Amino acid sequence: MSQTLKQRIQEDVKQAMRNKDASRLQALRLITAAIKQREVDERIDASDEQVLEVLGRMLKQRRDSVHQYSQAGRADLAAAEQFEIDLIEGYLPPALGEAELAALIEQAVAESGASSARDMGKVMAVLKPRIQGRADMTAVSAKVKARLV
């Protein structure tokens, strides 16, 4: 049986401990803590899809932080956040190309029967599970909105 994403992260925590890689270990512990928090809050054992949602949320937070730190002239803090972004991205599936994304949007529009911007929620509901962790949802949302207008 193949390893789940959660198991892979836990193995990487152990490896970082063995290698005495403090910065990697700290970032991995933040990831495991976020996953554990979701499991406790929802009383579940997180599936790969749920772990991807957690990682996506963490990625968005860190991208926002990098932007804010850069504007404030704190390159040291921005670099630390960028390190975590790079680490998190290593667990996400390969990013979708523009053509793939456009095809998935068209497919979701067709499946949901959307005809106007009011149907955006329907399209996003169909699309989200298919692209979770593979594209920036804010950018996808803008593309869907442009398609429906």
C-alpha cells in the first residue's frame, strides 16, 4: 500500500531529526501541528484531500506573510516564510498548466450548467476538489469569474 501524505510528512519529521536539520524540523512540525489541529477539531483522521486543504491554507498564509514582510523591509522574515513555502510546495501535486486549468474550468462550467456569474459557487464546488493544491484558488476564482461574465 502506498504511503499517505500525512505518513510521508511524519517520516520527513523523523528524517529531519536524524539529520539535525533544525529549520526543516521546525517547519515540518508546524505542518503536523496544523494537520493535528484539524483532526482534533473535526474528530477525524485526515485524508490526503484534507491534508492538501491544510497545506493550501498554510501556503496562502505564508505567501501573504512574505508580501507583508517584503513591504516592511524585513527580508530575514520573508526568507524564513519563503523556506516554509518551498517546503510545503514539495508536498503538493504538480501545479496545473494554463491549458489544463482552462480545460478543467470549461468542464466544471459544463457539468454545473453555469450560465452567469451568479452560478460561480456551483462551478467552484465542482472545480475545487479537482484542483486542490495544484493551483492558487484566488487566481482560479478570478478565471472562473471572467469566464462566466
